[in-house]
Amino acid sequence: MDLKKFKPTFVSVISVIGIILGIPFGAYCLTLKGGASLGGVLVFGIVIGLAILLAIDRMLASFFDTKKLSLIEFGMCVICLLMYFAVKD
């Protein structure tokens, strides 16, 4: 398997891991009783968001250098986390 053919970036690796882990966990959460099954719906919503993010990342990877794109994506993730922790009470 040639990884250069797939052009992995930071977001693509994180998205694939999130999708692989999210689908079984979301399916399990849907089997719970009552309001607890809402967690499965929320997990599947996150999985759909990750799939959309992965599609956008793959389009950008075909146009730009993957190393620069990975650095930009990592920087954006760090900035989002810093903003989250700064606003969090």
C-alpha cells in the first residue's frame, strides 16, 4: 500500500478514525432505552459532519500540497481548542 497515493493529511486521518469509532458506538447508543438513545443520534450527527469534513479535505488535498495543508489544518484545530478552553467556564 502506497501512502503517497492517498495523500493523508491531519484532518483526513482524524476523520477516518472518528468515523470508524463513531459508527459502532452510535449504533450501540441507539439500542439503549429511553432518552439515552439520543446519544446515538448525536454520534451519527458527528459522523456525518466528519464525512463532510473528509470530503472537503480530499478536494483541498487534490489542489494543494498536503504538508502545507496539514500544518494549516493542525493550526486551525489548535486555535479552535484554545478558543474553546478560553470561553469555557
